[in-house]
Amino acid sequence: MSKNFNFGYDIVDKRAADFPNEIAVKALIDSDFVLEISNADLHHHSDVTAYYLQRMGVQQDSCVLLCGLEKRFELAVILSALHKLCAVPVFDLTKNALNCANSIGVYAIISANDSPEIEHITQNIPNLKTAEILVSVGNPCPDYWFDLHTGTRFSKQFKPLKNIPKNYNSLIIFDEKPQFFNETYPLETTTNFAWDRFYRAMIENKEFILTPPPSARPL
């Protein structure tokens, strides 16, 4: 595939157009409940999430740090939305969100409400150099954070970007030395991290299957 394609539009939305009722994400919430998100659902929820984040100021090249979402089904929605905005998802392998945020110059942090990093970030808000918004996923929503589900509940339909850049950093993995993926979606990711498994599943027209924590709830 051409590196000039955009993952959000040319993979996620195309799946929704071609196979709307097929399952995109399957989350095993517990032994009694399996959450299934169709291609059409993923298209819709990623659109309203993109609209919400855009209204919050996330735009092309905005770095957005994602914390504790690896076992949350919302990961698929948020990643798809960020790609539609041509924003840059950031994953921190060092588990030091404050240092990562300041080093990369993130605009926003989106974290699971039960992530070990969220309390540390909250206690160090004055030390965040560039982060303008903090968005929490899950209830209860901590003080000083916006609640993702409340925000997207009142979102309007997202209007796809007209001028999609041919090249931009589609992903940053922050480790001892940050790794920048300079392509419109990260074709070269080959690890077993949740985001890589999601990208591969979408590109190969398969289901993305994960087992999120019991506290996770449907969109």
C-alpha cells in the first residue's frame, strides 16, 4: 500500500463502507459479556471522537500521549480518530508520562482512569510544559480531567479533512530514544503491543480482539 494513504480514512472508513456489519473490535468484558464493535460502529465512534478532539484543539501534528489504554476497547476508537485528524499518537514504554509529555511536547494526554500514570500526572499538572488538555477514559473521571464519553456524547458528525498531508509522523514510541514513524500509517510496526495488533487487524480485514479490564464499559 502507498504510504500516502491515511489509516483512518483508507483503512477504517473503507472497511465500514465495504463491510459495515462485519466485526472490527471484539472485547471480552467478562465471562458473561462480549462487546462487539462493527466496522460501521468504529467509523461512527471514531468520527465523533475526532470531532470532539478537534474542538478541544487537537489538529494536524498535535502529539497526543495515550496512557493505560492497551486493554481498553476505546484504544481502537481513539487511534482511528487521531489518524483522521493527522495527529500523532504517542505511547510511552518508560511509564514516565510526565517526562515523555515534556520531552515530546504533547498537546493532549488521554488516559484510562485507572492507569497508574493518571494520579502522577494529576499531581504534576503545574509541571506539564506543553499539555493543554487532559482527557480521561472510564468512570469516575478524576478532577482536572475531561471525560471522553461525556464529550463525545454531544459531538456532531466529523467532516473529513480536505487536505491530507502525504507525509507526517503517524506514531511515536517513546523509549530510551523516541522512534518516529514518518508515514501516513505505521506499516512497519511488527511488535505484539496492542496498537500494533490493532493496525494489523484492520489492514488485514480481521477482528481486533482484546480483554479489557472489568471496569471498562461500552461506548
